[in-house]
Amino acid sequence: MSICRRLLNLSKRSEIDAEIDAELKSHIEMRIDDNLADGMSPEDARRNAARRFGNRTLMKERVTGADAALALDSVWSDIRFASRYLAKNPGFAFTAIVVLALGMGTSIAIFAFIDTALIKPLPYKDPGRLVSIYETVPSCPLCNISYQNYLDWKKSDLPFSALEAWGWANYLIHTPEGTEPAHGTRVSDGFFRALGVTPVLGRDFYAGEDAPGAPRTILITYGAWQKRFGGSRDVIGRTITLSDIGYSVIGVLPKDFHFAPRGEAEFWAALNDPSDCDQRRGCHGLFGLGRLKDGTSLQTAVAALKTEASRLEKQHPDSNHGFSATAIPLTVAVLGNIQPVLLMLLSGAFLLLIIACTNVAGLLLVRSENRKREMALRSALGAAPARLFRQFATEALLLVLAGGGLGLGLAYMVVKLLIKLVPEDRIGGMPFLLTVGLSPQVLAFAGIIALVAGILFAVVPALCISRANLRRDLAEGDRGSAQSAWRRIGSKLTVLELASAVVLLVGAGLLGKSLYLLLHVDTGFETDHLATLRVAAPKAYADDNRLMVLERLIANRIGGLPGIKSASISANMPVRSWDGGTSIIVPGRPVTGQRNDIPERDVSSGYLTTLGASFVRGRGFSEAEDDPSKPRVVVINQTLAKQYFPGEDPVGKQLEYEGSHALMNIIGIVEDIKEGPLDAANRAAIYVPFNQDSSRSFVVVVRTSQDERTILPVLTAAIHEIDPGIAVSDAITMTDWINESGSAYLHRSAAWLVGGFAGLALLLSVVGLYGVIAYSVSRRTREIGIRMALGAERGSVYRMILRESTKLTAFGLGAGLLCSLGSSMLMRKLLFGTQAWDMPTLVLVSSALALSALMATYLPARRAASVNPVDALRAE
């Protein structure tokens, strides 16, 4: 048959069917004639010919399948039949598609974040060779590096093809709206070459351009170029004034450039103006970036760094005592603690997908049981098992295509929603989130789960096809045979669904309890009615005396405003990450050889009182003592007192900075204030007068007698009245600061997202259980009718239905609780103050699911107990 004829077959199927019938009839008649010639009777000749050629419908299917064009037409017929079938059962089709879309959509959305954060390489040249370098002490496993140590590393033979440094920089910039802070970064001259980043306009830093005394040059980001220079190409060579210092713009960075460890930064200056910290080897204010040499492993590089750190420790024992060095892949440094959260969310989405697929598979199983008579008739008419399987596969394909398409749309909306929920100040630390979308990898993932779901949905109903039961299926139709298959497969699917829901509910319960405990942790001070804002003074206040006058003027001016009880100054906010610190010793005590690094807070005289902290012993320092010309005093916290002065009264004793021989008199002990993250244990800490080591950037902390949110604009205006050149930023209440802290945000995000999955899982599992019981009741209508006709009471019918539901729920709960213990152990790093086997959570989840199962069972049980025996018997 020619190709043209094959194509014409698609439009002339009826003619082809007639031709096949005529040809089959001709062959049968020829066989009958041969049988008659062999001496058979006419009846035997016809019977033998019919037996030899078999089922005529099956023969037509085989002939059709042998022709590609006719086979394609047959597939198209299956698609049309499946479409009509789904259209005639809109409730079933709608439910299956929506449930499948929920499961696929959430899984695809979470995988989109996984793809962007964990699978896609960083946007740098050969990112697998890039490492982040740190110095390390026991109290700080990943600490900043010393600029002086970095210079010595550069001179040594370390296994890096590039070894660079970068540090934070915050500038003041004058705009038509006033002075405002601008985020920046100080980098060594080869920083961008190490990353493999080339400016889109202008040039990179020259070699040696980061040397002390070199001309001050700067690169700007693409966003800063558009925002502050209108995208003008003559920006190159312009001078921009930052913190009263002029910098020459030499280049514009690419639009898609980001460096997540730094976060948002508009200006990238050469590291050619060493700060006070840079000039002291014992001060650690930078971070390291390295590119491994070809053929060098990370372990080799770490060993070399440790060797070099040991050499420098011996060479500079005063400043480098106890310091070592290490390196981690830059990818790990970028992701930080978000990786376990993403993996946990993917696991939750996968469980939700299992529940959704289980629900749909159960629906298909029910439909296939109801269609047994149809399948039996089609088999009797000659349809082969493969032909029936293809029909089920076609219906499954349509469901998966519809559910998958809707799921992709849902995933797109979920991704956009989740990104919008990320605060702007956190996007800078996770810039890769801005590129989250339906990438080819995400679409491939969607295709894989669609393929697996399609196979599942085709196989489950096909299991009900059995030619061996043809006679029974034709006789019984949709009556008794359904129960055995349903109990064999459907009940197991329901148990799997309930177990998955339990795992998600337990996870959500543990994370929710952790969040509650975290937000109610004892901070050591009264968080309500506290307002804060950060102040950055211009270079005109670089003189210590002028800065001290400014600090006291701000505190006094704000403290005299209506609604203000007190105002004070601190170099930093509480409840923040505080690695490393200052190494101290107790004079007269034997030196153990270990560093005693503790956080140091530079605060004004009224700071602890403003916070509402409680003194255990002694007092705070006075305003007269907050002066660099006065003897040094210090307030210690309770943990330090217990750690360094066990069984003693520390008040009146002294502390000393290691290597400085600067004695500080202990004048008071304050109860522990949460200086580190909320989920970290309290550490020893000291509080010293602000003006004895002042900084032009500090935090104003205000205790109010009214709503602290309403006072924030007033505080900003009051500071600008003192000097319009002072930049004010980060105005926030202490409550919001704590609630939006890194640890709280991480726990909240995990709790809300897993809680959302758990809520959907509970809903789907309850609906699934309801479907199981309702279907079981519908199949047992005749049995229930006979029971009630023989005198069974309604209560016994209720108990019979509840017994079946209780059995399924018990199996699901048991399996789910066992699995949840394992899953909770895997996520224990995300828990705070809660054990993986937290009994109240397990009891609460079990009770909630049992109650939901009872509610799902009530309606079918009530329907069963209300059956009229006469109607039930007539219905059969």
C-alpha cells in the first residue's frame, strides 16, 4: 500500500473496515469450501472455519495495528473515547485533575528552588574550583581573616591560582533627598578575575591597584549605574563622593552579577585604604576567596592553610595565638543553612505528591471496578488485554496532561508568591532566588513525575482486567467482584496516604512548636516598647571628642521627646550572629593556652537600663565613666561570671584583653542577654563604655511609653534636626527585629511551608478515606439491607462501618508514626527545644487524624444506617 494510500486511510476508515470485513468473509467462505471438499458436513465446515479464523473483531484489530496510519487512527479513536468518558464523568475528572495538579504543582515549585539553589552552578567561571577561606578558633569555626595574615598568605606557596580578600563597607552618599547609607564592598585587585567576572563597561582593577596609597578607584553595579547615573556611558572617569572621600569610577559590573556572601552592595572599591582594623594583625575584618589550582583537592588546600596558620602563630604569638585557617566550597558558603530547609521542603512536597497520586489511583481503581462489565463485554467481542490496557493508558495520559498543565501553572504562581514573601533585605543574601523559574531542568522534572504518574494510573485499573473471570464479570456486572480487588489494592493505597499525611503533620507540628519556643525564648530584657534605628555620622565626627559630644547630644535630645522614657547607644543590636569576639584573660590566673573569645558590646551608660536588663550584682557604668580618659570599667554577664569566677564574687576583680595589658575593673553582673542567634546557647559577654572605643556607626535604642512603631518617624526627624548630614537607616521595633532575625525567619519559613503541605495532606487524606468508606458502603448496600431486614439495629451498622475505618486509620497512623520518627531525626537540626520524638506533638497529630477520620466516616456510616432494606434489595 502506498504512503498516499496510508494517509487516505485516516479519512476513509469506514471504507477500510468494510474492505477488511469483506476480505475476512471471503477467506472464511474459501475455508468452508475446502472443509466441504474434505467431506465435512456443512455445519462442521462452518464451525471449523470460524474456529480457525478466530474472533473477527480481534482479527480486524490486528490488521489495523499492522498499518501505521490505521494504528494512528486507532489511537486517535482511543483519545476521543477517553475524552467522552471523562466528559461524562465531570465530578471524577475534576477531582482527579485538581488533586493531581496540587501534588504536581507543589513538587514542581519546590524543585524549582532546589534547581536554582543546589543544582545550577554559581554564575562564575569554573565555580567548582572556588572556595571561601576563613580563620578559625574554637569559639568561631568560620571567622573573618586578618588583613596582615592575608598579605603573608599571598607571599607563601599556597595551592591557589588566585587568593583574594573582600570586606564589608558602608558609605554615606549625598543625594537630593539628603544623606543616606550606601552598601559597598572592599576587594583585592584580583577579586573579579578570580570569579571570572568582566565589567560590561570600563575595566577591572589593575594588578597592584589595591596597594596602600594607590588612587582610590571603584566599580559600580549595574543597578547603581541605572539608579544613580541614569545608565550614562560617560560614567567612566567620574568621581563619586562616598563618606566624604572621592572615588574614580572605572567600570560597571554585569547586570546579572551577584555575590551572595556579601548581599546587596552598590559600590566595589579597591582594598587600597587600610582601615585601623586592617593595620592590626589581631583584628579580623575580611573574608578570603580562593581558586584552587588545577589538580588540587580541597583537603590539600585546607592542610596547606593550616600549616601556614601554624607558622604565623609561632611568628606572631601575641596576635595569632590559637588561630588556624580553613576553607569550604563557595557553594556551601553561599547556601549557608538554607540547604537542609530546601531538602526538607522537597521531601514534604514529595510526600504530598504521593498522597495526591494515591488519591487519584484510588479514584481510578473505583472507576475500573465499576467498568468491569464494560471491559468484560469488550473482551468477549475480541478486544485483547493490550488493547484494553491502551485504553486505560490513554485515559491516564489525558488526566496527567490536564493535571500536569494545571500543575505547571500552579507551580509558576507558587514560585512568584514565595519569592514575594521573602523580605527585600534577605534577597540580597539569596540573589539566586531572583532567577527561580520553570527552567528546562524543572520542566524535565515535571515530565518525569508526569511519566511515573501516567504509568501508575494506567497500571492500577489494568490490574482489574482478567479474562479468566469473563463469565463472572458478565454475570455479576459491578456487584461482588469489586470488593475483593478494592480490599486488595484500595485499602493499601489508603494506608499509604494516611501514613504520608502523618509524617507531614508530625513534621509541621515539630517545626511549629520549635518556632513557638524560639519566639518565646528568654532574651534577658523587655522587648516590648523598644524602638531602634541605626545612625551613621559623617567623617566630620571622626574626632573622638566630637563623636562623644554627638552621641550624648542624640541620647539627650531623643530622651527628652514626648513619649520617650530613655534613650541609649550601642555599637550593635542584640539577637544577632556574633562569631568570634575579643580574647580575654583574668590577671593572676594561669594561662591555659586556649583562647577565651567572647562577644564585646560597646554601649552607653544607660543602655542596659533602657533594655530593661536585670543586674545580679553591682551596677552599670555612669556617664562620667563613658569617657576614653577615665579608667576602664566593664559589666559582665552571668555566664561569664560562672565560667571565669566559679564560686566567687567577680565584682571588684579585673579582666584584661589578651596581648594588650589593658586592665578593666568589673563593676557589675547582668543577667544573660541574648546576644547571639535565638537558637544559640548564651555565651559569656562583656559590656564596655561606648566612648572608650567609639565608632561613627551605632544603634540608638529607645524605651517608649506608647506604641513604639509610631515613634520611629519622630526619632529620624529629631536626629536630622541635630545634623542633616547624619544618615539614619533600619528603623525597626525590637519585637520586629527579633521576629525577623535570621534564626526566627528560617524556622518560620520552614514551619509555614511544611504546615501548608501538612494541611493539604490532611485534607486529601481525609477525602481519600471518605471515598474508601463511601465506596465500601455502596458495594455493601445489599448486605446491609439483608442485615437490617433480619433485625440488625442502626447502631450495629454504625459500628460495622466505623470498624472498617478504624482499622485503616490505625494501620495508617502506626506506619506514619514509625516513619515520622525517622524523618524527624533527619530534620533535628531544624528543631529548637524539641525532641524528634516529642510526645505531645505525636499525641496531638494522632488525635487530629483520628478525629478527622471519624468525621470522614460519619456521613457514609449514617447513609448506611439509613438504608431501607426493601429499597436495598430491589436495587440489586
